[in-house]
Amino acid sequence: MISSIEKEILQIKHKESVILFKQPQIEDISSLSIASLNFKKSVEDENDDVDIDFPNDDFTNNDFEIAWKKFCELEKKDGNNNILSLLKMNQPLINDNVIIINTINKMNYKEMKGYKSKIQEFISKELNNYSISIDVKLSEETDKKKFLDSKEKLKIIQESNKSIITLIEEFNLRI
């Protein structure tokens, strides 16, 4: 059971992280008046002035794997089984603070693309490194062979298992 104080702390941390990863939306401001133009300019100036140094702690592959497993456990606990299965399909690679997640089809790619900010937020917090980014890639498997008919399927099976040939000959099977 989570106490009310722990809930408040979690909510505050969540709000901070939402602010951290949220991009300002300046386009939504009207540009029909001088006052709104001045306001838009001041917002742009504020964004230029804000230069926050976020931590960039070093981490090992083992640290990353532990953080990844924690994220998977969190998704399991939250009941996000679809995302959990996508996360467990392939172990992500990390290269120079870029997490590379490979997906096998376009549907999985779209799911992971939409989920990558949540992954980035969690992993960055866990590793205390906010220079981490997520790259979702669509793997193109070219070595998958498509079979045209049952004879070709049988030929492939026979090549991989020679005892099938003797079975066919022994029982005089027609194919």
C-alpha cells in the first residue's frame, strides 16, 4: 500500500518529469496583435535563456540492463502487456547514449515510437543521465523465404531433415 505522502511525492516527480520532457508550444499563440507578438517574443527569449544543466552520470551496460528490466517490470505491474511483449522481443542496444530499439513490423514500430518518450523518461531517471535518447528502427528481415507451394516447402524441410526423405520412401508417399 502506498501512503498519501508517497503518492504526493510520486505525483510531484511525475509533474517535474513531464515539464522536463515537454516541448513548449509557441505556435498556439495568436499573432494578430502587437501585444501577442511581444508575448511570443518574450516566450522565445525565455526559452533561449533557460539553460539547465541536467546530470549526465556515466553508466555501464549492466546498469542499463537493470534499468531496462525495471521498466519492463513496471509495465508488467501496470498491466501493459502489449508493450511488455514488444519490449521483451529484442534486447535494445545502447551506443553513445542512444538506445536503439529494433522492431519487426510497422505496427510494432508505431507502438514503440509512441512509447519512446516514456521509456526515455524512465531510463534517464534511473541512470541519472538526461543525454540519453531513444531511436526506434524497423528491422527489415531479408533472409525470410517465402514459399510458393507445398512442393517447395517439402523441399526445404527435406534439406533441413534428411530423415524425411527416408520416411517418404519407406511409406511410398505421393507428393
